[in-house]
Amino acid sequence: NQNKDLNENVKDQQLDAFRVNNDGTKMTTNQGLKVSNDEDSLKAGVRGPTIMEDFHFREKMTHFDHERIPERVVHARGFAAHGEFELYESMKEYTRAKFLQEPGKKIPVFVRFSTVVGSLGSMDTARDVRGFATKFYTEEGNYDLVGNNIPVFFIQDAIKFPDLIHAVKPEPHNDMPQAASAHDTFWDFVANNREIAHMIMWVMSDRAIPRSFRMMEGFGVHTFRFVNDKGRSRFVKFHWKPVLGVHSLVWDEAQIIGGKDSDFQRRDLWESIEIGDYPEYELGVQMIEPEEEFRFDFDILDATKLWPEELVPVKRIGKMTLNRNVDNVFAETEQVAFHPGNVVPGIDFTNDPLLQGRLFSYIDTQLLRLGGPNFAEIPINRPVCPIHNNQRNGFSRQTINMGKVSYHKNSLAGNTPSTSTAKEGGFVHYEQKVEGRITRARSKSFDDHFSQARLFWNSMSPPEKQHIIDAFSFEVGKVKSKSVRQQVVDMFVHVDKAMAITIADNVGVNRPTGEQSKVTASSPALSQANTVKLPQT
Ligand code: HEM
């Protein structure tokens, strides 16, 4: 049984088969032919034209010409490291996922941190959301927790994602600004898509300028499901809590550091791992029983809402330690393919309409970015358990599938699916009951866009509030369209009137005349907003 010896080093051992050292080995062509001269092309006479016959020149140049692959459509700039995850306590009661059963069990992980908006060469300290994507190499296949450092998201339905990204990326006519939200199209999108209010409060806060990847939280954002071996499901949200605590830069530091060292955060991660000061994060889960689904005054399937930790405590179930830098950024950091749909038995999805759309988008983009359907064979993406199915061929196929059978069902080979029994471990989707009419509409339970935005504002200390006002004033102040600036302050009056008035004065528009929205909350969480503490900044 190949699964038997799985441990935290199993991925490293697998990668070893692909490593090629540059340790004085003689140069060859890709065909293994020893090269005698790598600096003069083959010419007709020493001053003559280069001749077509020069296969070495052609191979070398052609390969160079094809070195670039498309950068990620979002999260292009990232930095990654290897590590291990160790479980504190058995989660058997809640999930059948094998890596969450035995306390002390360790498995390998690969984590990529990123900014969202900037291109591959942008600066690390931009005001932006940070990606926090983890691949757990489990004995049941890869489980990807593709999260961010902010617990909520900009939009509620995946169909709006292309619009959000078109608005926040550099404007198409002049490709500016790079890696910044301080421009007309972004704030025009904000003012016309009010579900964004809560996320914008986080993005204008110090959370969007973390001090270090080692000092930020991670959140799965969506509501997922745990399913135990009896088939009982609970709603779950995932958290990463940095052992070093959460720390941010202040805006002036971010600007100055970014100007002097655009690699500030990747250097910090690299160096801390090189000197053995390993970054650590505890994995936390919030769980809600199925009977409690409608107990809250927000919809637990709405990705613009968090579950206040006072109402639904975070249980810390394990620790991740990042202890090894990559050997090659292209091979690993660039070619890694995360996908929220990579789950293992015991972890499942919900009807969150943002999550459902993500389940389509990641593989779709990777088919282009990584050149066809065989990217799961790239070393960093390979699971550490055996792979077997009837998929065949495609560009750059590496597996040599033996035998003549590549179809199901058959009588000539034994490649059948597994049953869902604990012994065989086949994945079955949670049998959720669904009802309703097909409609292109949104649930009314997704309509309250301001209560949690205000909850966030009210949970801030005075200096943190000042930073938020400064951030709005800087970012919105750069918007050329006065109408857009006015729309923004008119919208954020619904979060806090005094805040919106100060911003209006700072960005040169009329003070908003509207009133703060009535908080629709009935639960203790929102009606006592001032006393509810959000995760500490
Ligand atoms: C990367 C789409 C929402 C976290 C990406 C990529 C796409 C994408 C196309 C590039 C993937 C690649 O090239 O490998 C979407 C869509 C979303 C969405 C359509 C909403 C409908 C989110 C949310 C989160 C998130 C809510 C956080 C919970 C990430 C991260 C990466 C990423 C961390 C970078 C992964 C890496 O480091 O390779 N997303 N995304 N995304 N997304 Fe999303």
C-alpha cells in the first residue's frame, strides 16, 4: 500500500525525482548530446552568415523565446514556501477527512501568498488584499484551501467577478495605475455595487497593508461543509491565525518601503525561513449546526458577511509550519495550480453563489495558463497518493498509461470507482436537499450591505479609524470624476455619517445629506455592535 508511508516529507521525496543539479555536470542539448561550444553560432566562415544547420543555436533560442507563460489573471504576484501541517486534536466527530483524524499526524503543505491586483512585477507593499492559498498533500488527494487575508469578499455572486477585476485593474486606455485602487473605475464600481461596502472597510483599514506574510491571518471566506463518517454535515469556515499575531504597516511606511524594496514581503518570508525562524499559523474552524442555518440575521451563504467570533467561536485544530523555501520559483510558485474545488472526503461545498462560480473558474484559467489539460502532472501539483483514471493524451502528457483499456465500464481491466465506505474512501457529494424555481435573482437575505460594515467600523480604535479615513481620503482623492467621489461619500454615509462627512471634506465634494442606514439586525451580534470584537488588528 503506497499510502502507508505518507509523512511530512513525502512531497519532498517525490519532488526529488525531478530535481536537476547544476553542480559541474557537463552541458548537453535537450537530446543529451554533449555541447562543445556555447558561445559561437555555426557560421559559414568566421565572419559569415549563421547557417540553418545550427541545431544547438536553434534549440537554445527557441526554448528561450517560449519561456514566458501568461501571468495569473489575478494574484499574479506571489511568493511560496513548503511546510507541514500537524493536527492538534481529532476532528473525527465533525469530518471524515483522513488528515484530520489522528492528533499529531503531520502532512506536507505548499503555501502561496500573493497580492491580487498588481502584475507579476508590482510592489509587495501595495494596499491590497493578500491571497493565502494552501495545498495540503493528503493521502486521499490534494485539498486546497484557497483563501485571502480578509474574511469577506467584494461581491456576492461569481458572475460579477470579471466586472470587479476589470474595474480594479489598470484602466484600459492608459494601463494606469499599477497595483492601486486609487482610480475612477474602481470607485465607480464601488459606488454602484453596494454589496462591496463591508469589504471596502477592510481594504481601507490597516489589514490591507500587512507588515509581513508571517503576520497576517488567512480566511477560507466561504462557508464550506464538514461531513462526518455518519453523513452528518456542519457548516464550517476556515481560519489561519499567525502565531506571531497580526501586524500591519502604516501607510507612509508602506509607500517608503515599497519604493526602496519592492520585494519587501517576499524577502522577509525567504529570509526568515533561511535562518530557521519558521512562520507558523494555527488552523481554526468555526462550525454551525445545520439546524442553526437561519438563526443569524445575515445569510451564512453570503460571502460579504463574517460570523462574529463571539457568536461562533474559532476552534484551533492544528498548526502549519513553513520550513523550506522553494528550489525554483517558476517550477513551483508559478506552476502551482490551486483550486477551491480540490476537496477530500469529509470536506464539501455549500450553495454560496460566489463559491459555486469559483469552482468553474480556476481549472478554466489554468487550462490556458499552464498549457492544456495535463497540469496536474507538473511536479508541484502531483498528489502524493496514486492516480488512476481513463483520461488520456493531451499536450505534454507525461504519464505512460499501460494496457489497452481506457474506458468505463469494462471487463478487461479492474479500474473501477471506489465505494464511499471508510475502507475504499470514494468521494460522494453531500446529499443536500434543494428546492426552488430556476431564476436569475438574488435572495433577499443577501440585501443588508451596511450592518457588518458598521460593525467593523465600530470595532476599530481611534487610531485605526483615523487610518481608515486617511486611506479613503488618499484613494478617493485621486479619483478625477467629481461625480464618482460624491457617489462614494453618499454611499458610505450608510456606514457612518461622521466618517463620510470627514472624507467628503478631504476629497472636495459636498457633505452627504443622507442618513446612516438603519441596522436591520436583531441578533445580539449586530444590535450590540459596539461590544462585538472582530479579530484583533
Ligand atoms: C486566484 C478567480 C474569488 C482567492 C484566482 C485565479 C482566478 C480566480 C481565475 C487565478 C488562478 C490561477 O491562474 O491559477 C476567482 C473568481 C472568484 C474568486 C472567479 C469569485 C467568483 C476569490 C476569493 C478568494 C480567492 C473569494 C479568497 C477566499 C484566490 C487566491 C488566488 C486566486 C489566493 C491565488 C492562488 C495562487 O496563489 O495561485 N482566482 N477568484 N479568490 N484566488 Fe480567486
